[in-house]
Amino acid sequence: MENKDSLEVAMTFIMYGGEAKSCAIEAIAAAKKQDFDRAQERLSQAQKALLQAHHAQAEMLTKEAQGEKTELSLFMVHGQDHLMTSIAFVDLAKEIVDLHKKFDE
């Protein structure tokens, strides 16, 4: 994978990972206010953002499996780290929203 392509993939991870995390934070904030419709909407948006990042990741992994080497750069490491942290954050946000729903009942 050329350096330019690798940078684009890394930036995709960072961009969509950041969007997912922001949506998850908004979902938690909405749940704290008992606005569970808004919380669910933001969690849905977070999942959509993660899906976009996942598509880029799957394409990169497919190319690697076909023998096209990916240049490892600090951007790629940061992008992967950012994406994986965002996935974990969204998972935790879902649990936090669920807890707020239970406490509200």
C-alpha cells in the first residue's frame, strides 16, 4: 500500500473513530438527562461512524492478505489506536446508557 493510501486509511480511522467517540459522549449526556431517544440516536450514529472506519480497515487488511504490504507509520499506529479506543468507548457508552435507563425505571 502506497504511503498516500496508508495515510488516507489512518486519517479515516482517526476521523470516524473521533466521530464515534463524540457521539458516544453525547449519548451518555442525553441519558443523564433521561433523553433516551436522543441517547439511542447518538449511539446509532456512533455505530455508523465505526462501520465506516471498519470498511476502511477491512479493505486494508484484504490488501495485506493479498500480498500488498502496508507501510507502517506513526499515523497508522495512531489511527488504529484511536479506532480501537473508540470502539471500546462506544461499547461502554451503551452500557452506561442502559444503566441510566434501569435507574430511571
